[in-house]
Amino acid sequence: MPSSGYAQNTDPLVFGPRFRYSNCKQFDRHRGHPTGMQDLTPGSVILFGSKQPGRTAFALDTVFVVANSQPYALRDGDSLGAEPFVQRTVVAPLRTGPGWEHLAFTLFDGATHVDPVAGMFSFVPCMSVDREPFRFARPVIDLPGFINPKSQQSPSGYTERHRVTLQTASDAWRAVVAQVFASGCVLGHSLTEPELLAPGAAKTADDGEAAARNPRQRRTC
């Protein structure tokens, strides 16, 4: 946790039996009200990513397909009945936000490979662990009408006047999948939950070096 006392949660959460999306861009702190990102319907597709430094291209991090959802308030987040891993990596850090205890969000469950929505499922671009070099560039996605390469982090397409049909969402998802494959990546859709360590703890590797196991670093929402 930073010295400010505010902890960054993991959103979307890609580890476990299904992906979860909990809060990013769901509340407009400037206007003081929820956004349309709290009211997404099954089959909605969210592309998490960012602009590459010095470029306008959109680098894809995660594709999230909405399966179902439930509202929750931080003051009674335990009512979600979620797994301990979700409580610790998603809800508990949110409660550390200054003045956030009164906020309400929507916890979305992602569609899975074994239980898709209209053939769509949530995934992250990935490559085999036995390839060299180990690191790889995130795929760049071009999706006119849905991705605005000039925007840093502003979501688009979720307002009522921009709603699309399930078929249109499915076509867009398949276009993204094709571009991910064309980049040389494959679709990672089942990621085992990492071991949770006590706050501030590090696990000692066999060679004696400290190896802290944390969920992969993400951009700040």
C-alpha cells in the first residue's frame, strides 16, 4: 500500500474461474454520479488497454465480455458473497479510497470459454511460456467506430445513443480476435489465482532471492 494509504485494486481481475470487472470508469468523480459503465448488458464487450508512448495506437491488455452482474456498495461489500481472493484484491483496496466508502459500483462476471455469450468469452493476449524472448509486445488493435486512438482513457460506446446489437458486438469481438492472432498472440482465458501473501511479505525463491508474487501490473484506472 502506498504511503498515502490508498491501495490500487486489480481491475479487471483476470485470475480465477472467471474474469471480474468491478469499478474502473464506473463513477464520474468530477460530476459526482455513476456512469453508463455500471449498466452494461450481457454480451457487452470492453477492451482494456492504453495508448503506446509517443503513438496513437491502442495496445490491448484485456478483452472482457459481460455475462452477468450485481450491484454492490463499498460499505457492505461483504454482501457480494465473493471468494476471498476477490474480496482481498478487488473490494478491500477500494475501501481505502478517500471518501469512497459511500460509493456503489457494479461487479460484472465475465463470459468464459466454457460458458460464452453468443460465442464470445473474456481473454488476455498471451504467448507460450517456453518461447524466447519471454516478453512480448501487446497487440495493437484497430477498430474504427469503437476505439478512439486520440483518447487516453475515456470509454466510448456505452451511452444509450451508442448502444449496438449483440451481433454487432460479436462482429467487433471477432475482429479483435483476428488481430490478436495476426500479432502472433493466442487467447489466454483460464488463469490460475496467484498465491496471496501477507501485506508487505515476500516469498523466498530456491536461489535465496526474494520473489514477491503479485498480480501483473496494470495501468491506473
